[in-house]
Amino acid sequence: MIEIRITENEAGQRLDRFLRKYLKEYSLGDIYKLFRKNKVKLNGGKVKESQMLALGDAVQLYIGEIDRPAEKVVVKPKKQVELELIYEDDNLMIVNKPAGVLTHPDKPDDTDTMIDRALAYLEQQGGYAHSRTFSPAPCNRLDRNTGGLVIIAKNYTSLKLINEAIRERKIKKLYLCIVKGKLDRRGELDGYLVKDRAANKAAISDRAEAESKPVRTKYETLGVSRQLEELKDVFSLLQVDLITGRSHQIRVHFAGLGHPIAGDVKYGEKRLNDYCRQRYGLGSQFLFAYKLEFQKMEEALEYLTGLRFECPLPQKPDRMMRDLFYEGV
């Protein structure tokens, strides 16, 4: 018999979902067979698959010892981890992700992601307790070539509360971008995002299609540049409020309007991108998740209500923005 004591990283979830993570060697069918044969108990009594776990509960599994691979030995980095930390407490971290770095692995050989760097940092600091069923995880994801603020939850309770707050729009995520052309002072864009998975590209449609998802993007124009002789056009600096958080949403929405983001290789214009690269050294889209506002948080994270966090731009994008919109600054 194996007994598992429920900690804060396991509490608040269904028993069957917890066992899917704990019994990684078991198929879902095997787990439900354990319930049918009464080999799973909670606090010594019978229990249903849907039972919610509470802090301090004891789960008893009437099975033999699990044949698990040896624990991975974590080697602490000898040098300082490359991580720009904006905020940290016992429940979460907010980090500034550089453009060019994945938020978390897409493939097994992706080994230098923001979550890898965060875990290495926490190992170095001794900052979290290991759990078979939970590892610190990002609550929001940015495209590889989009830089900016990523929230990383250190425990399951925080992960659940932050994800709920993001879904309910209690955490505002604001982006800064530079697009071609002049836009209205304020605007709200609606449509349906259609994803081409084979090409890893998306498009915006004005009507619902098969597998399309509704998207909404709000923006405010913060400034318009001077006329650029090389392009015979101007740039606009936008603050974007992402109402729905679909992959590539901001990039596709503005490209579809004829206002592609500067430096966006996938959805932008080559002539525009060449100008940005040659004049300012811009190697990817000028799009940054630069501000977070915790508007209303609940329960264990209520203390975050009203807090705002902002990250600085990297040197080359910052120089471009100042040259185009803040001459003399």
C-alpha cells in the first residue's frame, strides 16, 4: 500500500486528475480500474473519482511499489542564470522574456526556455519544494519572437488562481507595438482567427468558419512618427489590450488591416522589415508584453490586487521607439 499526503500543490483538484499525474506509468483505463476494484481510498474510506482533494488529505493506493525511473540529479548552474526578474514572492515570479526564447518547450530538444531558466534559478535559490505532480509553470505564453512579461506560478494554488483571473479578465495584459501607417486614436477589432497548423500561420476572417475562434483586440495610438522618406509612410506606436488571447492574434489582426507590425517576418512586409533591421538592428517583430495590471485577485493572491508591473525594452527596440516617437529624449 502507498499513502500520499496531499499538500497545497495537490489540493483543490479532482482525485482522478491527481492520479493521472502521480501514476504516470498507468494508463487512464488502468486508473479507473483501480477505482472499480476499490484499490483507491481517501482517508481510509471509499471514494469516487470526482472527489476534490483538500490540504492534509491522505490518499491510499492498494497497489505494489511503482517501478519508477531513478530521480534525476539536478546540477545547479555554476554561473548566474540568464533571467531578468521583475517581481518575486513565495507564490509567483514575473520575468521579462527576451525575444527569441520560447516560453516553454515545444519539442524534447528545446532546453533553453523561460521555464527552464526559471527552474534553474529556483534550484539555485532553493526556492521551491519538489513535487511529483507539480512543477512551477508559466501562466501566460508569448510567441518565441515576442518579448515581455511572463507570470510563473510556484505552486498549484497560485497557478489555478492566476489562470482563473486571466480567463475572467481580472489581470490586464498590455502590449506595446509599432505598426506601419497611421491608425485612429482608439479602436476595437473583432473577427475570427483561422489557424493553418501545417504552416503555423493564422488569418482573420469576418465570419465564423470551421475550427475558427472569435478574437477581439483593443488598441490606443500613443504616437505617430514623422514621414519616413525611405518608406514614403509613417509608423504608429500602439498600446494593445488583448481581450482574447489567441496565438499570433495581435500580429494577424494588424497585418490583416494593412498595418503589419515592424520586423514581423511571418506576417509583415519585407521592405519594411529590411528598413527596421538596417537602420535599428531590429531582428524580430516590435511587439512586447510590457505591462501587467492585477485588477482584482482572490483568496491567497488577494494581496496582488492593484499592483502593476512594467518591463523595460531591450536596447535596440528602445532606440527605435525613441528615435521615431520621442525625438530629443
